Amino acid sequence: MNQPIVSFIEKEFLPASTKLESMEEELLTGGIINSLGLMKLISFIENQYAISIPFEDITLEHFNTIEVITAYVSERLDTSH
Amino acid sequence: MFLNGWIPPIKNNSLKTGLNKIPLTQSQQLIYAGQRLNPNSPLYNVPYVFRIHGPIDTDRFNRAFQLLISRFDALRTSIEDDGQQVHQLIRPDIDFKPAFIDWRESPPSEDLDSWLEERGKRIFDLARPLFDCVLITLGDNESIWYLNLHHLITDATSLNLLYHAMEEIYRTDGKANNSLDYKPFADYVVYESESMQARNKDSIDQYWKDNIAEYGKPFHYYGNNIKPLNTNSERTVVTIASERAEHIRKRAQQPPFGMISQHLAIYNIFASALALTVHSAGGTQSFAIGSPVHNRDNRDRNRTVGLLMEVFPLFLKIGKEDAVADVIKELKTSIFQMLGKVGAGMANAEIGRSFNTMLNYIPWDFGRFDGHRVEADWLHPGHCDPNHVLRCQILDPGKGEMQLIFDFNCEVFPESKRKLLPVHCQNALKAILLADDTPVQEVELIDEEERGMLMRKFKPRKDHADKADFMSSFEKNVELSGSSIALIQDGEGMSYTSLNRKANMLSNYLLSKGIQFEDRVGLYMTRSTDYIISLIALMKIGAVFVPIPSDIPMRRVQFMLKNSDCRCCLSHGSIDYQHIKEIPVVDLDSDQNEILSYSDANPPSIQSPRKIAYHLYTSGSTGLPKGVIIEVKALNNYLNWAAAHYQIEQDTVFPLFTSIGFDLTISSTFLPLMKGGTLHIYKEAMGGPDLSLFKVLSDNAVNTIKLTPSHIGMIHDRDLGNSQIRTIIVGGELFKTELAKSLSGAFKDKASIFNEYGPTEATVGCIAYKYEAEDVEGYSVPIGLPITNMRAYVLNDKLKVLPGGVVGELFLSGESLAYGYHNLPEMTKEKFLDDPFRPGSKMYRTGDLARWNEKGQLEFKGREDEQVKFNGYRVELTDIESNLTKLNKISDAAVVLIGSDSSGAQSDIENCARCGLPSNYPNADFDREGICHLCNAFDGYKERVNTYFKTEDDLRDILMSAKNSERKYDCLSLLSGGKDSTYVLARLVGMGLKVLAFTLDNGYISDQAKENVDKIVAKLGVDHVYGETEHMNKIFVDSLHRHANVCNGCFKTIYTLSTQVALEKNIPFVVTGLSRGQFFETRLTEELFWEQDRNSERIDSTILEARKLYHREKDAISEFLDVSMFHDDKTFNKVQFIDFYRYSNVSLQELLSYLKEKIDWKRPTDTGRSTNCLINQLGIYVHKKEKGYSNYAFPYSWDVRLGHKQRDESLEEINEEIDEPQVKKIMREIGYTESVSQLENSDRLVAYYVSSEDIAQRDIRTFLQESLPAYMIPGLFKRLEAMPLTTNGKTDKNSLRSLNKAQLDADVPYTAPRNDIEILLSEIWCDVLQMKKVGVFDDFITLGGHSLSAIRITARINEELQLNFPLNKIFDLPTIAEYSSYIEKILLELMDEENE
């Protein structure tokens, strides 16, 4: 389910034709995505999965790796259904 | 020597090939515009200096820099402005060589810093490369790389990218190819344009618009309301030590900060600190802070050099009760909110103008240069965009020290404030790092040094060594110079000896009457020698005097005497004191002989020192005056200071010409007598204005005077060069600088002018300032410094000391403070607080606003209530006033905020217990039982009203009387389809009459109501016609403007069209279904029933006269419908109007059951209301908005009064909910636009000015626009002949606030009635037209007068004067002035007749 997110990050934030090394790769603390980029990613996720992400949830715990993003998005999907 | 490389020539061939000409981005446009406005200011230079500690090879450096230029298109960019369009040109290559300067052998003539400073200020030619690059070799192992870029091609991130690219190229001598991965700026320009097109612009624009409207209001740092014009800027750099910086970095990772990135979290910390600073230093609760957003939201843009950054506002509101932690949390949300709304190209000029303060967080990590240590510095070009009066930057290298940089606009921040703001900000930072629940208001931003400075100012002036008691001084004067003249009244002098003897006799007399130590005694007197004798007599025996002026209402006199527990009251012959019953009155005239029989020797000395000197009453917010208790020591403190400060001597002559009940008068009363001088007494006029001041000036016998600014307003334009007056003490009100200047001029600069401030509660004056023209900058004369033994504090709501300059509430402490309010312990507690700075003492809360100005003087900033909220802005009325008076032709000005008539919350409205009339109906007056004045008056003429009503038999007789077989119809019946008119029709048919039913289709009759109408006429078998007009909507609009409802227009249309039908079809009667309540709305008035013998015929003929006038008025009906028949009196005979319910007293119950039985009538349900007309609620909506109550409130109250409706039913119908969306829809349909005042609220700022001639509104507005922001420009300017004054000589703002909308809009200056007849007429007009004030040139029609009010006014005039003026006179003579001179003429004629 996280494929769209992975593709989006690779397209927007990684050098051409590079891939994310792992699902645990640190996106924010690793300098791949800055805060403005994160806002962009969030609005992509909101549109892609038709969920809304409150400001309080925009934290490292939820967005620093693909792994935690996936978990967070699934959780949001569950609560909203 | 450093010119080499500067202003590089453009290669000739570059114009031919590969030239890219593209538009400017949004950010570039803003900067370009700013530079164009300030062409000679380096305000957008961004000079960086890198000090490299190691050898640098200049050739290699040059090669590297050439590569840098080729890789970054920003460096090859310049601006092309052909006068029409502005583009940026990106050239394929440019010929630029950095300047290389070697200072090893030829040391510079100037030091490096000044060289850099000068270089950094160079102006770029925008048509050429927008950067400058220099390498200075200082030593073998030390070089300076100077790189200055114009902001058009750079931002903070770009500098970082450029540095690293340059370093890498140099290090590898061009071999590394990482740099090739950088993206061109031209790509971003395309991206921005695409994003802007793709964006759903409206909703986002709306977001910024709405928030800017709420938060983007200007505020002033430290009360300095200068609008900066030039770009001069000074930088203050604060180093945050490593330890503290590390603490900040650590805190950033902890709650409540912790954010997705360390940078954002640190930004949150500093933004919160800056917010607290702005809140306190700017005195604002909601504001915006500009926050740069780098727009690098993906990998490509992360690697682009150029101006990508845009600045967006962070919005913040700090509530009165908010804690520090709340501010942090709110800002966090605000940051996210902003980040969610930003996007390339979004920051337009409007967004750019919404803040004056910017905060930038810049990661400051440049790393080594070719392995050498580097120190980077960002130079300040000494200039900055004047729209950003404060820029705050944090340079954070990630570890170790941080730098906190403040760039200040020099106009807004004088040097002292440039020192203090960083201190305030650091103290705010301390509080923010604690992030606890401390209320924001309790966070003190000033440090010990500033507090000490402010406290030194608080410190009292040196006390006088020989502090004297007034009575001892007076007695000494008697002893030493008894023959000197103490008092003069009406040319007669009284010596000190004589005054003392008289006072002694009175003292002894009063003692014999039982007046004791500390008894209170009223002095109800005119200004007179009696008054002075009395107060000295009372002081001698230790009694407390209570001055009661002669010109206040009787009830207030009684209140003061009772409230102060006076033992007795002293008065004299010229006062009518008969109404004082509860305590004995000593009449100094009638008791004179007895008093003179007492000994003139000093009374026995009092047993203990006197404590209380007097009680003085000041007006209270509750409407009842408060008695302020003044102690002897407070009075002495003031008098001793004042005598020394104003140099009161034996030759001082003061006039006593102001009210004895006014605190200001204490100076005049006591100062001369204390120092052996003379007091000239000017008695007030009994009734009429007090013109004593003019007498004082024309007598020219005094040399020292104390008066109010309003007094000065009356005299400042006279030539007083010959006046003896050398000392002028001004008090009581804000003293405008312009007035002071003009006053000084009037006295040919020969008089010293003092501004004295002090509430009654701090005894006359406790802060004072000697006016020096060159010393005064602000719009008002400063009030200066506290007097001897007094302190003044400017505090916030939580009693914390505010930074110097910030406006806050003024608190007073010290010896002059009053003891409290007599018999008001609660209020005393509320106003006299414990002084937190001097434990054990009290501090008085003045309710006045003040600030410490740059010169260390206090400035009075008006009453807390003078500062009004207007459309969300805090507006200082005095500020507008003083600017007005700067206009030459204007000698005085007063600005008031006039509220809507609907002031008062709906929940505060009561309804008459009997009829339901709402309490906000104009002039409504309820008695103790809650019964309104209309009901009470009605009780008096109820019986006569009953004779006006008849029976259905009478009706049948009238209608039958004209029965004629030639006629097809006996009458026309107006049918709306509602219950009342349906009943009328059914009854008429039931009487056996031939009836034509008439319905006006106004376009808003509900479908069900129409069905009802069709069903009714079918069932009753009558003919029916619909009337209609294509102009109905214009008539509605006109009616809304004239009457604030739609019904008036609709009714008149019905009458007009039905009269036409009746004339055509030869129908003699039109029968209406008006309710009895509606008679009183449209036909009947109380006055018609005043006369005992008034019979129905006479009433009917008056009504008919009024009806003729009504149909001949000019309005939309007469414009759009044919009303020619009404000009013929015969029409009114041919077609008579009959009100059915005059003849029927049917109850609602009966009526409904009759309708159900006869025609199965049902209430329409599709209007959602009790009415069958859809537009009706629009009328109610507008009426409620404009007047505060429903237009049905009055007629329904009459229905209830006359027993045709129950109170509850009426209230239920009046309070029906209004469907606002529906109302707005109908407004659009009929083309009615709500006035701005209706949309927001009907408050408006009105300026009154005194001038000998009218000045065009536009001229005044243009003049004010030069100095005031748009929101402070009054909406209306009205000329006055003279400023109305209260009895204390202050501007009577209440009176200025009571003119209504129509009067304000009319193009006539307000002129008060000038003679008895005008006074009488204006009282009648006010009453009938429900107004507070009517000027004699106000127009009857403009004020909303109509035929019904004509009936009322005419009837009242006739009643008062026992004359018989016709109704139409008021339309011929529509102003009080005209009508009254007509009356005068008639009265003279009548007198002549009698004489003949």
C-alpha cells in the first residue's frame, strides 16, 4: 500500500534514478526531506488516501521513515472508516 | 585599487546567442519595486565576508569563480526594464573577474571594516551583473573573500549553496563534477508560473485576505507612531553564548517544542520570544510576523541558487489571560498553518504589507575552505526595506554560539530602543524556554537597569524644607500683612484682616450652632466672598467643607448633601435652597446680623490636628457622583509644591472663575491666600452660559490663571498681547500641542504655560510640565514628571511595569492621594490598591493612559475610554483631534465614535409588562412596574379613544348610504389573503354589499397565499383584480431607505393603485383591513385625543388633511406611479377610505372560527412565518439592524393596548426568527445594497470642528491622510459654531454623540435653538421625531418627518400656543428656524390686533 508514497519521495526528493535504501531510512533527520517538503508529502498523502492529518500528528514519530508513515497512514485509514 | 572587476562590461556577442529573457518571479517583482522606490539605497544588498585562515591561490580562485559563474545562471542574470515591461536576462556568459587586492605589501589607508562597510553599500546597476566579488589577501595565511549579491538573485540558502560549490571547485581545481547537479534558476521561474496557474487561487487568496484583515493591522513599537520613510537601518548583534545556545537546542527537542525538524523547533522558540516582545513593546494583541519560506520543497529546488524565498505572515493572537505555554502552542499551529498554505509565487504585495517585523532563522554552517578554517560574517548594508521596521535573524552554526541579529529602522527605533528591544527579547526568550503557565501579562521584559531608570523617574522630587500648612500660612499673612487685599469682588476689596475677622465670626457662630471638629458642612454657593469666608471658617474649627456648585440639578445637590452626611449647609440669598429639607441651612445673608454678633477673634484652637480638608464630588460611571475625601496633608502637599513651582508670591493675583465643584478650582482658591496674594472673584451667571472667562480677560486684573484646554479653545485666537497674565496653568483635559502653540502666540510668548495633570483622587495636580515649544514633539503637550512626594507608574493589566514608551495605565502613589470615596468602601478598594513598589502605601488606579516618552517625560494618552475600538482598530480620538487642529482654518476639534441606535445587547431588552413595547424603542420610559410611557399616557385618554371606535351597524350605514343601482360595486375591499383582510371581505359580502376584491401582487406573495386569495374570492363569489407595477422593487428600496421597512412602500402602492381602480370603476369606498394597532402607526396620534371635546368628525378631517399631504409627498411612488389624481381634492371625496376594524371589535378567536366555518381559511405555511408575504421579513431585518427593534413592535403594542392581541402573541410574532440567507437573496433581487455601516456595525467616527467657514470634507480628508492611517480618518466632518462645553469647562462629548444619522448626513452645521420659541419647537421635534437633539436648521423631511409626525407636531404647537396652524405649514416651513420666525410674526400680528 505504501508504493505511491515511496514513488513520490523518490521522484521528488532523491537524485534521479536513485531508490530509497530501506523502509527504515531516515527521511527527516537524514536530510532527505525538509519541513517544506514534508508539508508537500503530507498533502500528497491526504489526497492519495483521502484522509486528513491534523497538525498535532505532524511529528518525527509519524513521518521519519517509510515504515512509520505506513503504520500511521493505516491507522488513520482505520479510524476514518 | 579595487575597481578592477567591478561593473564588468557585457561581452558584445552575448546578446546574439543563447540569451534567455524571462519574467521576474513574484518575489523578484516585490524587490524590484522596492529598489525602484529607493534607487539610491543599498537596501537589498546581501554582502557576505568569509575570512579564510590559510593561503589562497588567486589564479586558482579566479578559475574557480569563472566556473561558478558558468554553473549558476543567477550569477549571469541582470534586469532589463524597457519602461513597459521588466524582465530578467540570463546571459550564456559574462566577462567578470573578481577583484584581487593584496594588502600584504601596500597596507590600506583605511581599516578593513570600514573598507567592507563602504563596499557593502555600493549600489548595483540592475542592468549589469547583480553581484560583486573581491579577494583580499591580508597575509600569507589569511584572506578575505567578499561576496555581495543583490537580493534579486539570492537568498540565505543560495549563499550557502554558492559557498559550497565554490569551495568544492577551488579545492578540486574544477575537477569535481558534483556541482553539475545544481539546477538553473530559470527552471524555478517556469515552475513558479506553472504552480500559479495550477493553483486554486481564490480559496487560498481568501485565506490570506481573511487573516490579514484580522491580524495584519499596524502597531507601533514603544508608542512611536512614526510611519518610516527612509531606509536607514542599524544592526544590533547579540551573541548567545555556547552554553545557552546548547540549552536552546536541547529544549527544541523537548515538549512543548519538539517538531519535525530541529530548525522548525528552534524557529518556534524564537518566534514565541519575538511574539512576546511585539505584544509588549507594540502594545498589540493580534499581529503578524513575517516569516521567510525558502520554497525549496523538493530535491531540484533544494539545489537551485536564486531568489526562491518568499515571506509569509505568521498570525498570532495573545489573549489577556494567555499563558506563556499558550503562545508557544499557538505559534506552533500557526507555523504549520502557514506552511500548509504557502507555495511558489503566492506572496503578493498585500501579503508583504501585512507585517512590519520579520524573523529569519539561518543555519550558519559554511565548513572549511580547502581545509582552512573559515569565519563567515553577514554585513549589514546600513539600509533596509522601511516596511520592515524590525528584522530579527538567528544565525545558528548548529553547535556553539548563536547570533541574534536585530536590524532596526532608525526612524522607528531611536538609539535607546535599539538597545532595549534586544534586552526585552532576551527576557522573553527566558520566559519562553521555561514554557510554563505564567500568564503573559506577568512576564516582565524590562531588566533591572531599565527598571532602575524608570524607577528613578518615579522617585519623587526633593521635598520642601519648610512645608507649610495652609491655615498657618493664611494666619501668618493676616498677622504680617493684614491690610493687603485678599479678595476682590465687583470692584470691592477685602483685606486679610477683614477676611479673617469675618471668618472668625462665622466660626464662632457655627460652633455655637453645634458644628464640631470633622463635621461635614455643605457650601452651596455661588463664587463669592461668602464662599471663601465660609471655607476658612470651617477649616478654622476643623470641619470638613463640601463645595456644591450653584448650577447643578436640585436632585444632585440633595444627593451630595445626603451622601456626605453633611451636618448643615451654608448658602446665601442668590441660591434657591428651599428644596433642602433634611438638614439645616444657614443663609449667610438672612442670618447676617446674628453672625455679626459673634466674636471676630480666632475660635478656640482645635484639640487635635485636622485630618480631612474637604470632600469633592466627581462624576461616577454609575451615574451617581462619588465623594472624594481629601486629607489636609494631601492638600498641603499640593499647595506647597504648586506655590514654589508656579512662583506664587504676594503680588500674585488669581481669578476665581471656574466652578467651585471642580477640583481644578482648588488651585485658584487656595494658592493666592496661602502666599499673601489676591483672589479676584467672578460670580457665575445664574442660568445661561458662564462667560466669566471673557470678563477675566477684559478686566485684565490678574496675572496668574488656571483653566482647561477647552477654555483656551475659546480664547486662543484672540490678541492677548496686552494681558497681565504671566503664568497659565492648564489642567483637566488633554492639552493639544497645537493649542499650546497658539496660546503661547496669543500671549506673544510672554506667559509661562504649565500643563498640570491630576485626578481629583490625587488632589488637583500631581504631574506637571512646563511647556517649551521646542521641547514638544507629540500631538499633546507632555504632562511631565510627578510633583513632590508623588510617584507615577505606567503598568499593564497585571500591574507589571511596562517598557518605556509603551502606553499603559497610569497609577499614582504618594502623599497627595485621597483617603478614598466617602461611603463607598468597595469602590475605594477597587481604585486604591496596595502599591507593589512601596509596601504599606496605596496606589491609585487612574483609568488614564500614559507613556514615558523618549525625553523621559510622561505623556497623557487619553482616557481608557477615549481609546475606542473602531472596526477592530484601537483608535486614539485625541490623536485625530490634534491632527485636525493642525489645519489652519480649524481652531478646535472633537472626535466622537457614534454608535448604532441599536446599541445594547438584545438580551438586555425588556418589554413593557402590559403591551410588550421593547425598551429600546426610542424614548421608551418604563415605570417601576415595568409599564411603558405609552401605556401610562393611554390610561389618560383611553375613554376618548373609545369614542372613535364604532360598530358594524355604523359601518353598514355608511357603506349603504352611497348605494346606487348604477354602480356595479358598492365598495372595494383590500385583500391580502391574510386572516384580517379575508374576514373583512367575508363580512362585507355578508352585509349584502357588492364588493370588488383588490390584491396587490408585489412579487413576494407566497404561492399558498395566492391560492388562498383565489379560493376565497371563488368561495365568496366576488370579482377580484390584482394590482401590480413593474416598479415595485424600486418602491421597496425607497421604502427601506426612508422607513427601514418594506411595508410603508407597499401600503402606499396599494392605496394608490386601488384608488385608481375605484376612480375608474366609480367605487365610492375602499375598505382596509388595517388593525387597530396599525391605526396608531399610520393615522392616529395621542395628540388627536388631547382635547376633551374633540369629536370624531374633527379627527377625521385632520386625518384626511394628513392623507392629502401623504399622497403628495415626493418619493418613489410619486416618481413611478401615476399620482396626478391626488392633486385634485375631489379625489378624496370620490373615493373614501374606510378602516373596517374601526367598526369591528372582533376577537382573534371569533375571527378564526368564523373564517374556518365560512371559507375554510388556512394560514399559509410556505412563508415559514405568520405573514403571507415573503419580503416582509427583509423589512423587519433592516429595521432591526438600523433601529434595533422590529417595525411591528410599535403597531403590535397598540394592538395589545387596545385589546386586539395578547402580549404573548405579539412578542412571539415580533421575535420570530429571520431567515438571513433568504433575506440576502431578496436584497439582491430587488437591488437593495446594505450600507457599509449595516454590514459591519453602524459605528462611525465623526469629527466636529470649529471654524469660521465650511471646509470641504475632501480637503480635510486629504489633509489628514498625510499624517493618519486610513482607519483613523473620520467618516464625517461637521462644522460647529462653537464647541459645546460641560459646566466644568470640558468639551461636552456626550452632547456631540447624540446627533442621529440623518442629522449627521445632512449638510447643515448643528445650531442650537436661539430663543424661547425655537427652544419650544426643538423640544417638540425631539419628542415627536424621537431624537436627542434637533438643530434649528435641520430639515423636517430629512429627519424622517412625515404626515403623521406633522399631525403630532402641529397639534402640540397649537396646544402650547393656543393657536391653530394648519398641518401643511410644517412642509412649507420645514426648519425650526423658519417655523419659529413665522410663529413670531403671527404672535406679533396678534398682539398688534389686540392693541388696536
